[in-house]
Amino acid sequence: DVVMTQSPLSLPVTLGQSASISCRSSQSLVNSYGNTHVSWFHQRPGQSPRRLIYKVSNRDSGVPDRFSGSGSGTDFTLKISRVEAEDVGVYYCFQGTHWPQLTFGGGTRVEIK
Amino acid sequence: QVQLVESGGGLVKPEGSLRLSCAASGFSFSDHFMSWIRQAPGKGLELISYIGISPNTKYYADSVKGRFTISTDNAKNSVYLQMDSLRVEDTAVYYCARLTFSSLDYWGQGTLVTVSS
């Protein structure tokens, strides 16, 4: 089973500053076709999760370019540039490479200082 | 546009049963994997089940295996989760989500299941 470990658990940020969230997997997330299926989701309080990023670095439609994903192998990062108030909530990474058990990270809570 | 609407949650006693439904619209339902993800109060996300284009393709997390059953009705564009032998620890918000190219691209609003005596 692939374990996804996020850090930090909590991330206080100042409005307008940048924030980075790390996600490490217990094994490589590159599949036999050379694809890496890592996604990032944002969950605002009281709402369902929304996907931001898929296949490591591809932004979903309507996602501001302040959000960027990067990484390879076992180490992945979500960066938020110029944090805005609407960015608060919990962020989750997710691996879709190793079937059948697809797994989420434990989550990182972003709050405004 | 893609829409997923869950229903069927509620309060149930331990060892009871509940059937969740998720009505899909805005896409070709029969061409996609569908999944159920749950979130216990104050906790993270857990993908507990999914079903493939072929109904023989099903997955269950160990936490629900043998107690929950996923199914689809392509004529109704719906996915279901039959939950039997419910436990207190099954208390959670249950989301259905479309599973596309190894990612979860669309989610419903969720339905709350509370297991309590």
C-alpha cells in the first residue's frame, strides 16, 4: 500500500505571501507508461473537496495560476503564490498510480496569520 | 455541466443498513469509473470503493470489505452504496466522485451518515 505523507500539518500564512505544501509517497509514483498520477485537492470549511491539480502539475479549469504543482518520483509540492483569504482550508494530495488502493495524504490546513 | 448529487444519508443504529445514491448528469455515465469517498468528523479523506466500466471491476477498502456493496444503474445514471452491518466508526460524510484517468475530477456535495444508538 502506498502511504502519502503531507507536511506540515498546519500552515499559517500571511496574505500576499507564498505557501508550500509537501507530499511524500512511500514508493515511486511513476507508472509503467512513465505517467505520474498525483493530484491536489482543496477543501474549504463545510464544502466538498475540489481538484486543483492533476498529473503533478496540470491545473484544472478555473484554478488561478497562483497554484502550481511540481515534483517527481516520491516528492511532490503544491505551491500557492500570493495567498488570498479564499485559499484557507485543507489541502490533500492523492496518488492514482498504484491500483487498486488509491490513497490520500493526511491533509494540510492553511490558515491566515 | 457535470453534476453529482448524493442522497440517502441519515441516522442509523449500529448493525443497521443504509443505501446511498448518487445521481450523475452532464457526462456519459457508462464510460466512467465512479467512486465513494468518506470523511469522518474532523478527519481526512478515505476512498472506500469504486466501480469500473465493467461492473466486475470493483474495489473496497479493508475498512468496509464484506459490509458495503457498490453498484450502478446506467439507465438511471446512478451509483449506489449499500451499507450493511454499520458501525459507529462508519459515521462520516460520504461523497461520490468521478474517477477519470486515475484522478477524482468531480465531486458531489456529500451526504452525512450517523451511526449511533
